[in-house]
Amino acid sequence: MARTRLRDLLAVLLPLLGAAALVYAVLCIGVWTGQRALMFHPDANALREPPPGAETLSLSTPDGEHLRAWWLAPPNPEARVLLYLHGNAANLDARSPRLAALREDGFGVLALSWRGYGGSTGRPSEAGWALDARTAYDELTRRGIAPQRIVLFGESLGSTQAVMLAAQVPVAALLLDSSFDSALAMAQSLYPWLPVRLLMRDPHRADLAAAQVKVPVLQVHCQADPVAPLARAQALQRAFPQPSRLEQLAGDCHVPRFAHFRALASGFLNGLPRP
């Protein structure tokens, strides 16, 4: 009797378990194939007018893509020059006011439009973004900007590229807005029921690169960031060797208005050792 009941129970459960396994496998395949659409939200529309005084550049990457960039030349030969690496949504048009403000504060700026974003060819990926960031850095050095004058300014997902680039090339400092330790950690917290580590193609492991960063770092982060929780910025902060700072802004925000931390950014940049 017991064997009959067990056999009947298995006859019911096994098809259900098989169906559940099939659904889970299909879900994993869907995440694998569609994850870049979840991570990147490019605005591919042509860029409008750049900030006052900016020059529009066309940069060519080693893999044949063509990138748009805005170049705001430094006001003097000793001024800091920021390589601005924006986040995963919209395009440079949305950043135009803060780029203009940085120039008003006495800094040069090279703002890069990632592949697939405003005026640039290609499709976004972590490997592609790494090539884009290095291409923009090389453009600055080609223009005679000494590495000791270059500051990487990373915003949101662009902050992970800024950290990884700073681990590879000489720069003066890192300025990070709404940063986090890795896209992998973010995904694991959002989807704990998925094998994210196995599925993720673009983990953006800034945490692994941070130990190689030997320059001053300033992170600026909202206390109640709904996209990149403060805990993720704190995890990145712990990965940096000193000197580094994490300044918290009150409120619920992600990529806060530049006016909210403009004084912090300017004080940090002006307080760096002279080149």
C-alpha cells in the first residue's frame, strides 16, 4: 500500500518538477540573452548643441567604432582635465548643464558618448565601454594633457569603468557620482533566486580593480539611492586603499543634481597636489 501511494505521489510530482525546471531553464536563457537590454538604456538620438565653447569630436576605437565626444578645453595649461564617463541611460544632452558648470569652475572636460549612445556607433557592452574609455583617455594624452592633470569622473554605471581605467593608467584622481562596487553585486541582490554569477556577461567588477587604484578618490552618494543603494558604495569604499572619501547627500536620489555637490567636487579637485 505504501509503495503504491509513493508511486502515485511521484507520478504527480515528477511532471510538476520537470515543468518547473523547464520554466526556470527558459527564464535563465531569457536573462542570458536579454540582460544587456536590462542593463543599458541608450538614447541613440543625435546630440544637440554642445555646452558653450565645446568642440564636437569624433574618436575611433581599436575595434572600428566611431564615438562622439565633447571637448571643453582647459582654461590654462595647468588646469585639471576631467574625463567624463556617463551612466547607462540617456546621452550627453542630459549632462550638458553639469559639463558647463565644470568648465565654469575652471576645469577642462572631455565628455564621452558611449558606443550606441548619442551619435556613436556600435552596441553597449562592458568590453566595448572599456575600449571607449581607453580611447578617450588616449585622446587626452594625444592632446598633450599630462596624466597628472587627468581626473576620471564616473557617473553611475560609468563609475565602474572609471575605477577600472584608473587601475590601468596613470591619472591624478577619481571623482565618482552614485557609484557601486559591481553590477554583479547589484544583480545578485535583485535576483537572489538566479545563478547570476554564471549568467552575467557584463559584471563591471569595480571592486576587483579598486585595490589597484593609488590616487585620491571622492565618492558622492545619496543616502537613500533607489537605484544603487548606499551599501554598495560603502562596499566599494572599503575596497579602495587610502586616501579615499565617501560623502553622503541627504535625500532620495540617484545621480543628484550637480548643484547639490558642486562645492564638494570643486573643493576636492582644487585640493589635489599640483601636477
